[in-house]
Amino acid sequence: MDSIDELDMFEADRRLALYNEYRDAARVFTYYIETELRAYLANGVDVEPVNGPGGLYFKVTLTDVWIYEAERMNRFVPEAVIYSVNDVHVQTLKGEE
């Protein structure tokens, strides 16, 4: 196996590990939030449309957050504030029955 194959396998393993972490984390969060750049899990979300000088944008405040980003050392943070000029999708996750 050459180094390119090894790198591809390493990246595939990391993506699979991140997905498995996401699947496990989704069980304890209330909301799934998606922006153009990334996805989040959170237990609190507030989306505020703001009319700025450059046009409309969204200020999204998340509390008790898990960030779907492989390069982050700590994906769990107490609060995140996101600014987006594009769509912000918020879904309520189905609770365990």
C-alpha cells in the first residue's frame, strides 16, 4: 500500500469515527442546526434575523453545543454564536420514547 492509500484510509477512519461520535451525541441533544459551513447539535437555540447595512443576516446563539467538525480538539462547548448570511436550518430531534 502506498502513502496515498494510507492517507485515504486514515481520512476514512476519521470520518467514520466522527460520524459515530455524532450518532452517539445526537441522543442527548434537542436540536440539529445546519449552516452553510457546518452542523451543530444543541440543547438551546435562538435565531435572530438582523437587518444590517449590508443586508439581512442571522445571529444564531447556541447553548450546550456539539460541533460537527473533525479538526476541533473539543467539539463540546457551553455556548456558540454564529453569524450567517445564508440559510440556517433548525430541526427538533425526536426524543427517546
